[in-house]
Amino acid sequence: MKNSITLVFVIMTVIVTASCTKVIDMNLKDVPVKTVIQAEILTDSFALVRVTKTAPYLENSPTPIITNAFIVISDDLGAKDTLDHIGDGYYKGDIIVGNTARVYNLSVDADGKVYTATTTIPTGVSFVITGRNYVSATEANRFHKEGYYPTIKTTLPPGDSYYLFKYYKNDSLYVPEGAEDDIFISDSKFIGTEIDGYETPYEYQLGDVARIDIYRITKEGYNFYNELSAQLNNDGGFFSTPPANTSTNFSNGAVGVFLGASRETESLTIVP
Amino acid sequence: MRFLILLSVGFWLSITGVLAQQKKHTISGNIKAGKTGEDLIGAVIMVKGTSEGAVTNEYGFFSLTLPEGSYTLVISYLGFGKIEKEVQLTENVRLPFEMEEESEDIEVIVTGEREDKNVTDTKMSAQTLTAEQIKKLPALFGEVDVIKNIQTLPGVAIAGEGNTGLYVRGGGSDQNLILIDEAPVFNASHLLGIFSVFNSDALKSAELYKAGIPAQYGGRLSSLLDIRTRDGNMKKYSATGGIGLISSRLTLEGPIQKDKSSFLISGRRTYADLFLKLSPDEKTRNNQLYFYDVNAKLNFKLNDNNRIFFAGYFGRDLFKFQDNFKMGWGNGTGTFRWNHIFNDKVFSNTTLIYSSFKYSQDINFGGVQAFNYSTGLAETTLKQDFSYYPSTKHDVTFGIAGSYRNYKPGTFKPTTDNSIFKETKLADYNSIEGALYLSDKYKINHRITVEVGLRYVLFATVGPGTVYTYNGEIKKENIRDTVQYSSFQNVQTHGGLEPRLSGRYLINDQSSIKVSYNRNYQYIHLISNALSPLPFNMWVPSNQYFKPAIADQVAAGYFRNFKENKWEASAEIYYKNMTNVLDYIDNADLLLNPQIETQVKSGRAWSYGLELFLKKKTGKTTGWVSYTWSKTQRQIPGINNGETYYASYDRRHNFNLVVLHEFSDRYSLSANFVYGTGRPVGLPGARFEYDGYVGAVYPARNSVRLKAYNRMDISFTITPRKNKTRKWKGSWNFSIYNVYASKNPWTVLTTTNKDTGNQELTMIYFPAPIPSVTYNFTF
């Protein structure tokens, strides 16, 4: 929500300065290397964790992955699950399946340090795709391109709740050109209970299979993605809040978040 | 503090003592420009052969008390030539009428200051710009701007290209009291800070105080920018205006009743969007981007002792992109003023002021994502000021003021029936404020003059309102309770004494030393985490959580004039300490946050520096050079791990050169050059990969500096010869902003290269050079 208020200024910035950009070289301050933990436990899924390290900002090399971490997830009933490395720094469990009634602890032992975090899984919010809106070529503009926009109907639970949206086109993550830095998150702060007609941000064409995943996430997860989004879409602090480090629920100075989430999925094939 | 009070009392005793000794009479009156009837501020009345004298106040009034006898008064004002007047002083004399007669044949330019003011005045760290000077400088998009002029003065830093924020001696852009005809302006920017709200055609003068702020004014930590609009011509009708590339201006003025009353109305509008209307595409025609403003003034001289003024300003910005986005904002101010001369020694000014600022934004995507967001604040103030001139040794000012403010921190509401949003409104804040002040400019002898002032403010945040209480640290998780306050119920009271001291020691006719000490309180806080003066920023009053910010500043300077006051030079040093200065936690959530205190930390900021200034005032070539060395740092617990960091507008070196040259009556050229150390910014030191995105790890706050800023602008004015014989006088102004197309970073973004996928830094800069042409006229 915050984003749509400041969006106007991002657009102004783009308009005012459309043509005048230049890639520059600057000496950036070094920061000590940190362990990065991308961890999630979803309802009806095993825990999935990726462990990597930070790299100098402008250095053209992939971020290093850690393949020898010792990772254990446990719940408040005493169940334990040691995650196995499955390649590319990813680790997966095979015992504990995410459940909204449990509290989960994650322990990551990597490069001689132990990082721990705790999360719960909020109850999912089901939704339906009610149809799609069509934007014709004459109605289209740069924020609303020509095409079909599936619409969502749902009812939000009372109290504060937090969401992450992912959009797929024909079973692959839908990232239109120029939208690489878009993260779709929302809190319920300004939103009413009944939602009907909420459109996807991107257009689909006839024949496409549109899939929408809505994750109800924890507050910590929302904060992390919100801050990551602010980093990705920052204007250097001219109009928006200056970018800052993301927050974390991990101990011991790791970067990342242990995310608990419920996922709901719906699809629609776009037909005339 | 006790010492100060005793000192003030001492002055009063000495005043009465002086009065008892000798038979004295008072010469008083108004000094005006002959052709327009405009009051002259700061005209000097000297008694020939002595060092006795007086200066006209903001309303052109002066009072001079001398022993019985005969005198020759010398009245001087830059651009007017001197007037000498014999006076037989056997009783109190009023001189306004004669002055007008004398000045009838003098060329009228409303510039004006005492020729040797730089050296003789007790004021330091102050700069006056007149309308004429303001108009001569090169302009961005042909739009002459007083704030841009002020940014060329020593001690004033800029945030970046085309930004009208003022950063005075290490102070933030919210620490300037910007007054237009005594009404505060809360957001002095148009077009997101590219222009200021002040239309140069309507202005009479602008005075910036970086220190030594008179006791009459308070409420901001770092500076006072006192802008006065013209009163309007009392003698004849006239019009001035300009037609530019992006905007046009028109000012009409004249007598309502000759020599008794006048009016002035001045308007300005940008019309970039009018060209959009020519577009064949309906959607493009539906876009809007403009601002306009209107200044109006009415001025009535009821009789010799009473004058009233009405002044108003209204401005709006509007940006609309098709049916998806719309935002508008603006200030409105109104001033009613009554000048009353009680007697030859006591001048009174009663002022009623209203000022408001409003912002509104609409977003609509298909009716489902549709909302309006609005914020604003309004202030009403009643002030009573007195000037008392008991003898030539003392100029006393004192007064009282009361104000009420209402702050609307934000309302968010759905604008369609099927909008997914719900209405959210933050509770208003309200505050009342009372101020008392007393100041005496005491001329101890011809070398030493001191100005001693004291201001006391009592500030209370009052209901209706809601205040959150916390257990332990002020965090959202720690909310204990909410307390509701009813109308005008006291929520929290703050107050304090603000001493203002300055002194001048005249070494000789050409040089002086000045020192000053100032304490200022600021009771309203701008909640803004961006460098640009954004319109949706909200103000909050001091309460339990926001303590009033306090600045203590000491400054000392050496002032020297050369070649019969043609050149003036100064060197000043200052140290400023500010407490309870606000900064924001990482990733602060400032929009519509009912617990805004959880996002803010307060601590100390300090700044010190050296400012050098050299100005050539008369001749074919005029201009100035200014250089500032300064350092501004902050240390705030909870921010940057409690470690010291640089303010985002900290610039070590700032250099400005302004040159104006008149080749002939027809051709004149002006140029300015600006250089400043790059400002510190927060850029990441490392990156990380997460869920397909590239995140960043930032080192300490503002740890990297952008490259130095530099730019040169030129402006060329041609005045056709036929002007001399015609009533219609026109001139062409051609200007080029950033002549050599220096690429100054407006901001730097972290971006991903689309082809390689590597991270890089992208600088955004203003297109350059920007040429513009304006046709100015008067008739």
C-alpha cells in the first residue's frame, strides 16, 4: 500500500528524467561478508532453505553458495527434521510438513556460526478467479497495457494480515520485461474485508493459462519483502525513504528471513 | 538568564534617565519612493556632522529623537541619491510629505539598503536581496526564483539539482521560517521542488537570517527568510509581466485613490500542459501538469497615523496522468495588518495571519484500486508588535503573539463503491502557542552597538486527540494503552526562553567586528525522510514523544568595505549545536502511521563552518563570490548504531560566483558558477540473492559521497532602444542553465544491467544545457 502512494513520485522521476541516465563508477564501502538464509515452511510442504553468502555489490561474480551447512527444523511437539543439500545451496527436509497449528524453529550451522529463527504459519485465505477484464488498445496506457486481466474475489480475515502474490503464465513465473524488480505484497492496513474485482498487475493474452498464488505470510516475512522491494525500487532517497538493510528474524546477523506461509493457488485459461 | 533580564531592565532605566535630562524632540515619518509611493525599508536618516541616525523599519517608518536645535538630515538609499533636509527642531516634527516631494525626480528603483550597512549594522549572518537583484540572475526554464538566488549565498547548501530546499548552516529544510508578508509558508515548492512559490514580480525584498534572528521571530531552528511583497503603486496604474517558455506572469497595480490607497495583483501560471491539449491523442490531452499562484495586496492609508494592508497568496500544483493518478497541493496565506503610529516614538503593528497547506492525491485503477489520500495543516496567528524609539541610543521592539494550529496527518478513503480500500483517518493534532518578546538595539557609543533580545514561547499540544502510551521502548509491540483528549485539553506543554544577542564593534568607517549568540526553539516537526520537499509530508507538534528541538548558535565575523562602500567583504565563523533533532529508523514507515513516534529517534546534530563573502555593489560590473567550508554531523541513539554520521546535505566546500555586467543601456549579461562537494548518500557495499531478486547490504548511513556538483548558467538581456520613447517597455531575456552540460547526479540508483545481469550504479541527471527565453514587459 505504501508503494502506491509513493508510486506517483517514482513516475514523476521517470518522466522528469526520462532520457538522462548514465551508468557510473563509484568506490563503494566494503561490508563484511554475511551469511544469507532464504528459508520457508509452507503448509503441506517440507521445509526449503537456501544458504549463500553476500558478495561485493559491483563485482561481476555469482554470490557464493554454501553446500555444507547443517540445518535442522523442529516444531513445538518435539519433531525434528535434518535438511539435506539438494544442489545449488538448497536444502530440503523430508519429515516435517508445514501445519498452521505448530511453531517451528530453524537452526542453520554454516561457516562456524549458528543462526536460529522461529516462525508460525498463518491460516491461508482462499480466493476465486471471477473472470477477466479486457483492456483494448485504445484504453491502454503504459500502466495498463492491452490484454486480459484476471480478477480475484476473496474475503480477508479480521485483524492484521499480510500477503505475497506470485503470478504465473503457462506454468512459469510471469516476469514481463522491465518488471524484474516487482514484488507484490500487501498488508491489510488500508484494505476492506470484501475484495472483488482485484486485477492481476500484468496482462495475459488469449490462450494463456494464468495462475495466481497468494501466500498469506507472517509479519516478519512481509517486512522483509517490503524492505527488499524498497531496495529494488529506490530512488536514492530523493523522494522515497532512503534504502536500508532488510530486517530479519534470524539471530547472529544472518541476512534473510525464515518465512512461514500458507499458499492458495487458482488458475484461469484466457478464452474470448 | 537572570543576567539577561537584569541587562534589559538596565536599558529601560537608562532610557528613562536620558529622557529626564534634556529637552528633546522627535522627528518621525515615512520614507517613500516618489514615483510609486512604495515604502522604503532600511532607508537611512543621518544627522549631518554626527554619528546619530535612524533607519526606516519594514513599513518605511522612522523615529529620531534629538535635543532642541537645528540639524541637517541626510537621507540616503541605494539607487536614490542623497537628500539633505534642514530641520529646526523646536517641537516634534513629522516628515513624510516632504520626503515624497524631494524624491519625485529621483529614479525609482526599489532596491535599498544603507551603503555601509555591511559594516555598521549589528545584523550579521544576514543577507538582503531586492526584487531588482533577484531578477538579474540566470534562471532555470526562464523562471526567476528568489530561493535559487538565496542558494548562492554563503552558508546555504543545496540538496541537488533544481531543488528549492534550503539547508542553512547545517539545518534541515524544515528548519527555515519562510514568511510571505509575515505569514508562514509550509511548503515553498512548486513542481516537486523545481520552483519556489514566490513570484518575483510581486516581491519587494527577501531577507535571509542565518543567525541573529530578531527576537520578534521564532519557531524554527536555522533561519528566517522574510519575504515582503510590494504594496502597489499609489501614484499611477502600471502593469509588468513576462512571457516565458513554460510560464507567464502578469502583475497589475495602481492607486485605488491616489496617494491614499493602492492595489497589486500578480499571477503566474505554467502552461507546459496546454501544449498537451494540442495532441491528437485523447489520452495525452487528458494529462495535466501545471502550477499557478496569485498574490494580491490592498493598501490603505487611512490618515497620517493609520494604515491597513490586506495581503494574500494562493498557489496550487496539479499533476494528472490520465484517469490513473492525480495529485494537487498548495499553500494559501492571508495577512491583515494595521500600522498605527501612537506618537512620534511609538509605532505599532497589529497583524492577523492565516496560513494553510493542503495535499491531495487520487489513484484509480479500474475502480477497484481507487483511493484518495490527503494531508494538511492550518495556522492562525494574532500578533501585536511595537517599535519604541526613546532616544537615538535605543531602538526597542516588543510584542506578543498567539497562534492556533490544526494538523491533519492523513486521511485515506476509497473513492469508488467497488474499491478494495477502507477509510482510514489519523486523528488530528492541535496546538496553541503564546509568545512574548523584547529586544533593544542599544547604541553604547559610536563604536559599540549591541542588540539584546529575549523571546519566550509557551507551546501546548491540545486535544482533541489520541495519544498512545508504551511499556518501555517506544515500539509498536509495546503499546500499553491509548488516551483520548477532549477539545483544548492539555496533552503536553513545552516552553523556553530564547536569548538573542548580537554586538558590533566599529573598528573604523570601513571595518567592524560582530558577534552573536542565538537560541531558537522549534515546536513543529516535519515528518519526512526524503531529500526533496515533498508535498505529502506531514507536520506534527511537540508532544510527549517529540521534544522541542533547540539550536544554540554562536557566530563571529569581520566585516570590511572598500572603495567608498563599492565593495563589501565579510568573513564569518559559526558553531551550531542542535538537540532533539529527529531522524528515522531504517525502513521507517511514515505514511498514515498512527504511532509515528515509533519510527523516529531524536538526538544531537552539530555544524560548524567558515563563510567568506565578497560583493561588488555598484558600477557596470557587479556580483559576488561566496565560499563556505562547513561540516554537519549527527549522533542519534538508535540510528546508525548510535555512531556519528553526516547529514545528507553535508557538503564540505561550497563555492558560488555571480557576475552581472551591463555593456550598455541595451545589453546586459549575467553568469553564475556553482561548485559544491558531493553530498553523502547511502549506497550498498554488498549484494545478496534471494528468491530471484538481488538485495543489498548497506554500510553505515550516508557513507559514500557523490561526485562534486558544478554548473554554470548565463543569461543575456536585450532592451530595445525604442523603449525610451514608449510607455510599453519590453526586454528579451535569453538564458542557458548548465551551459557546459555538467552531469551532476540528481540521484544515484542501484540497478541491474538488463544484458549482463550485473549490478551497477545509475546516475540520474537533469538534461543540459537548458536554454530558455522570456519576454518581460512593463507599461
